[in-house]
Amino acid sequence: IVGERSRLDYGVELKDTLMMGADYYQTESEIASVLAEGNIPIGIGKNSKIRKCIMDKNAKIGKDVVIMNKDGVEEADRPDQGFYIRSGITIILEKATITDGTVI
């Protein structure tokens, strides 16, 4: 399920995932400006693969990120890294930033 004002870049794959969307829409020029500053825009970056995940509003997922809990972790608290795992489902926190190339 993909929520309102969600941005998915090229090559993104979602499976068994709820993406809540965003409170506002970033224009192409705003996205270009954010990227030029070395930051990550709201949404999901190129070639990211996401499975069994709930993403809260305004989450920023970089490019080439893999979120699939491949180790089968049932419970984890990592708010400093922007996520929790509950019953094997990864939960990305509201306004969290997951940097390029991260594997969860």
C-alpha cells in the first residue's frame, strides 16, 4: 500500500509493505536542491528493495537500501538508526532518514 504524496524512484521494489506517504509534496527542484546538499529527499531512492515493512510519514530512504530483515530478527529497538522491528516486521519511524546503501 502506497500512501498520498509518496515518491518512489526508479527500480524500487516493495512487497508486503505499507508506506504512509508524506504531509507535503517536494517539487522536482526541491528534490534536486536536497540531493545537491548531500541529503535525502522524502520517499524512496533508486533501486531500493523493501519487504515486510511499515514506513511512517515523511520517511527518507536513500538509494540502494535493502530493508527485508534477512536475519529473521523478531524484536529490535534501534530508534537512533530510525527503525524498530516488531514480530519480524521492520517499522521505519516518522521523519527517519535511512542513508544510501543501508541493509536492515
